[in-house]
Amino acid sequence: MKKINYIVCFLFLLFVAFSNPVIIGIAEPYIFNKTNGTLFIQNNIIFELLTLLKSDQFEFSSISTSASSLNNYRINNIQYAISNNFDYLLLIETYSISNKIFMHIKLIDPYTNQNIFIKNFNIEFDIKVNEAIGIISSNIIYELSNLTLKIKQKKNIVDVNKEEKKDIKNNDIISDLLIMLNNYPKNEIFFMNGFFKNNSEVFSLFNLYTGYSRYISDGFFFDVGFFGGFGTISNEFSFESSYFNDAFVGMFSGLHFYIKGIIEPNLGARLELTYTSRNNVSLSIPIDLGIKFFIYKKNIIRINTSFPLNSYDILNNKWEKKISLGIMVGYGFKI
């Protein structure tokens, strides 16, 4: 008789488990920078998902909570999911650079804070953005259909207060870099070594450029600084030359256009004043083509290519055409 009772209870539990759908909460997207693209995603992605995500296996519910930071966004939505007995939680983070929109989508177990799956998408914000949202939604449906999701027992609840104390970088380096893109400091100090002919006067393998950069808008920055080193006054490179014949020092200032991102290309021009050990004083305007790689938060690798085109000999009062090429590699630090 007891065996029959056990079998009946087991069958009843199976019936309950398979007759009730898995409940998934879909959180309103967290946007790092408010643009037409990110606001469009915020206003339309949940509607698109709820329209397409129709299944007997899953039940979906939208979540809208206020949050002042990414960490609060996660914690508030986890608390909401737990208080409403949701089984899983879908978090959406989005930001934009120029006309591109990036999305970081993650399905988590709110009771253990375990990641079930993580997907990254990027789309162009143009006339096909609606089609792109549909494709992203279809990808999420495909991911869900290939998962074995179960109704949770809802006993192992995470300590959200403990989670709040954790640094975000320990949980998600990608999200931390996205925060940096929107909120990084506008000031930078840099140190770079130049190779070949960055200066219109001196061919050098040993010269230091150091200075300060200030981001004045979301498209331009200027820099000022000093440089100095050793080389040889020549227009041609030769392994037979001694690159310690001539010393030179100077100062520079420049204005650059840049495209914001984790990889940041830039184009600009510098105004350089140079003094050499041969008592030459010249003024030049090199064209700069550069790129910055953000390694983590405030640390940057900088690579520049310089094209000095001409120079003005101040002492002799004449312009000279001196087309050349130089490369600078170095390190920058946001302050």
C-alpha cells in the first residue's frame, strides 16, 4: 500500500512539474548612454520578445524597475523576480557608439545568481533596426528552446545585500568596460617613445613624448606636452648612422578628432616647436593618425603614426618641405 502511495505522489509531482510552465521575467533594458538607438531598444525590445515568445513550456512576464546603476539594476530585478516566484530572469544591457547599438543579454537563475546563457549582439541603427530586433528576438527564442529549464524549488535564495557589496568588475568585465565608455575621466597623461622621423628635423630611435590630453567633447580632444631625445639631422634612415649625434627638445600642442569606443581611432594635427643641438629652431605641423586600446578602466595603449609635411625655420625665416614618417608607441592613464 505504501508503495502505491509513493507511486501516486511521484506521478502527481511529475504532473505538476510538466503541467506548469517555467516562468521567465524579462527586465526592461538598462541603457548606459541615452541615444535615439538605445531609447528605441528600451521602448521596443520587450514588446517584440513578448510578441514572439509564445510557448506552452514557458510563461513570460515583463519587469520594469528603477535603477541608478548597473549593479542596482541587477539587484532590483533579482529581488523582483524572487518576490514574484519567477524561475528565471532575462537581463538586457545596451549602449551605442556612433550609429551602432550593442546589446549584452543574459539569462540567469535569480536564486543562485548562476548564468544560464550569455549573448552579445550589435546592430546598425538605420531603417532596418526593426528587422534587427526581430532577428535578436528569434536568436533568444532559439537559445531558450535548446535549454532544459526546470521549475525551481526556490529555496537557495542569494544574499543580494552581499552581492551589492561586490565590485562589478568581479562579475562582468565586459559590462565594466561599457560603464567606462560612458563615464570615463576626461583627462589623460601619456608617455610615448618615437621611432624614425616624428619630428621634421631629426631622425631618431630614442625620443620621449609626454603630455596631457583633455577630452573637450564626444568627438574631439586636445593635448599639450614636451618631447626630447637623441638622433641625427637627416632625411634618410641608415643603419650606418649614429643616432646619438644630435640632441633635440621641444613642445607641442594638438587637436584631434576621435571615435568613441573600447578601441578608439583618432585623427588630428600637432603644432611643434623644436630646438636642436645645432642651434636650429623650427616650427612644424605633423599630421597624426592614431589608435587607443583601452586595456581595463583607466589604462590605455597608444599607437600613433606621424606625417611631418613641412617646417618653418625660424632663424632663417623660410619654409622647408620635409615629408617623412614616424611611429610612436606608449602608455596612457586616465585621471
